[in-house]
Amino acid sequence: MHRITFAPNFADWQPLAREALRSQLPPDAVVWEERDAPATDLPFESEPTPAPAPERPVARVPKQFLDLAKTVSLHRAGTRWSLLYRVLWRLTRGEPKLLEVVTDPDVARLHAMAKSIRRDIHKMRAFVRFREVTTPAGAWFVAWFEPEHRIVEANAPFFLDRFAAMRWSILTPEICAHWDLRALTFTPGMSKSDAPSEDATEDLWRTYYGSIFNPARLKPHAMRAEMPKKYWKNLPEAALIPTLLAEAPRRTESMIDASDLQSTPPPAHTLAMPPETDRLEVLAEAAAGCRACPLYAKATQTVFGQGARDAAIVFVGEQPGDQEDRQGEPFVGPAGKLFDRALAAAGIARETTYVTNTVKHFKWEPRGKRRLHQTPSARDVASCRPWLEAELRVLQPQLVVALGSTAAKALLGSQFRVTQQRGEIFQSEFSDRVLATVHPSSLLRLPAGVEAAAEFERFVADLRTARQQVNSG
Ligand code: URA
């Protein structure tokens, strides 16, 4: 028996597994022992590393396995390393298509573990609640979370991305993640008593949750599925749930009589929480009740994306305008009409595409009797981003086209400049292929001296590039 000791992470395990393969160590001859794990009492012949590798090339490992292994390495079960090595062994020893055999017990177990990790990652994103504490450095936002698996390091970049502008710490029993506006660091785990539990933000959040709770839409079953009871204890709003459930019938009546919710001040920005689903209509339904940022309060409705489920191209605009807000559909106002003309000129049938926006509520300020468009802030975009991510995850288009700077920055980073980089293909975490062009509304208000026909033609040329991209596969 060979005992291989390693730090329990994929980066440490992978070269040792490769070495073990080269040394032709069959799976049942290896014990994978996590450093700091309790010692086993199996008999060992050699340690700590396998015998020197003879010159035997190791067969290529499919990328799908590497992706799966990276995910599964975050699982808490100690057996994951031996399972991974067994699958690796089989893949490189005459079963190169093993991962396609979903009924194989090893493969099924791998997929089940990966699914459990993905769920845990989603739950952490959805249920982490920051509480503000005052420190000598300024405001610091602290959250307590108890993940099922070892997902904190893998998930930290997500929170960094969303909350780059504030100092935060996520405390967990095993490891803590911190962002101080300069560096992302990790320290050993803490106990729950180290996390602040009550504060003013929490009261505000409760008031907010109580006020947006719409008894007419109450679906306790779905509620429990989306917000499993085990997470309730860390959520300030959860304390309200029993009372709200009990009061639901009475409150439905009073809502019908007269809306008592209008005067509640909107809360600070949080993150939208799309349900885990591959159905766009379920996403749209959930987005209709989204209160993650204050924009909903002044908008008529959420304007979710619309279009073909099998769209090869997804167009992403900025946010709904006045007409879209009234009609509940994206790009149906003046900019939408121009967009339709440009699509037709480029030979793209709109109904074969999917059209959505970076921010799903209309942001505006009053100007006399008119509602004047306001550009969404980075925080508006960040709050709404989970909806766009969810749409793209479901649609998996061949190409995403950003219309204008807000969409381009959301998809390609804040340094992106449409004026300099329009019409080119970029890779982003949202999609392998993203092309950015101008927003159609910019063609409706061109500065004096700029030739409208020529600018329209440039826009159409970018759309043609998009069409050629998906035609060429
Ligand atoms: N502008 C946008 O960005 N989106 C719309 O839906 C309408 C106008």
C-alpha cells in the first residue's frame, strides 16, 4: 500500500496523481491522505511518495475530467481523492469515454458530488448577508456562513467581483476570506460568536423584507426549496417568516384594498437571487419580484429578456427605457425601432435572437411631465448581474452582443472602450465570444456634424460581423 500525503486541494493532488499514474500504481494500491487529516491505521509499505516514475507516457486526460475534478476536489467527503484517482486510472487505461457512461457508479458519484458543490456555491452567493461594523479603517461588512463543502476560496472571487468597493469579511468555521480594498486574503476559521449578529442594517433589512413580502404570491413550498431552513438562522429576515406566513391572508386583503407598501423606503443594494433553473419563464417570473436594488420602486415592472430559447445570438442593452417600462418588453421604443431596422439591414431576424438588458428596471428622474433616462450605476449593474448571468447560463448562445458601453463594461470589464474596440470578438466569463458595438439610441442623438447614414452603416456592419460569427460556427 502506498500512502500519498498532500494538502487537500486540487493543485497539490494533481501532480501526485499524475506521478502515481506514471508509476502504474493501481487505485486499490494507493491511500490518499490529506495533510492534517486523522491518521489511518492501514498497513503501509512505502511512503510518502510513489516509486520513481518509469518512462511511461500517461494518456491524455479529457478536459471534462479536469473541470469535474477541480469541482469535486471542493467536496467534504474524504473519499473524493480515491474516487478521482480511480476514474483517472480508468480513463487512461482503456476507458477514454468513461465520463459519457452516466450510469457507471463512479461517474454517477462524481456528478452527484459536483452537483452538491454547485448548489453549495449558489447557496453561499444567495444567502451570505453582510452586517456593517465600524472599524478604525472605516465601515467593514462582515458575514457569517457555514458552507457544506470547502468552497470558500473558490467562491471568494465572486464576492470580490460584486463587492470590490467595500471592505468585507466572510467568516466560516474552516477558513475566512477578507477584502480590504487592496488584497484578498484568507485566515483560519472562526466561531460564529466572532461574527456580529445584530445591527441597524439588520433592522432595516427586516423592515424591508417585511414590506416587500407579497402575501398574494406566497408559495411556501417554493420558498423552502429556494431558501432551505438550515440557512434561515443566518438571515435576519428569516425571523419574520413565521409571523408573515400567519398574517398572509389578512395582508392579502389589505393589499387589495389599498397598497400599504408604497411609502416604504427602498433598501440598500443587495444581489439578485435567481433560482437554479434552466427555464427562462421561471427566471422571468422570479425577476418580476426582484427587490435587490432600489430601482424597482420607481419602475412600473421588471423588463426581462425575450426571444428564442435556442438563440445563437443574445443582444444585451443597457436598461429598459420609458416605453419598455410601460410595455414590459425590451427594445420596443424609439431605440428598439432603430435596432429593428439595423437588424433587418444586417440580415438578422430578430425572432431568432434573444434580446435583454444589463439592468432590468428603468432608472429615471422626473423632468416636468417626462421621465428622463438615468444611466445605471456600477452598483445597479452589480445587483442585477445575476439575472444576466442566469439568462446566459440557460441560453448558452454562440455569441453575445453588447449594445453600448454599460453592457460592454458589464460583459468585458470596466476598462472596455466601445469606441476603440467595437466589432472585435472577445472572450469573457459570460461567453466565449462577445462582440460590442454602439447602443442604437446613440444613433438617435448624434452630435452635429456626424453623418447619421454613415454611423448607421457602421452599426449594421458590426451586426453583420455578428451574423457571420454564428454562421461560421
Ligand atoms: N435601451 C436599452 O438599452 N434597452 C432597452 O430595452 C431599450 C432602450
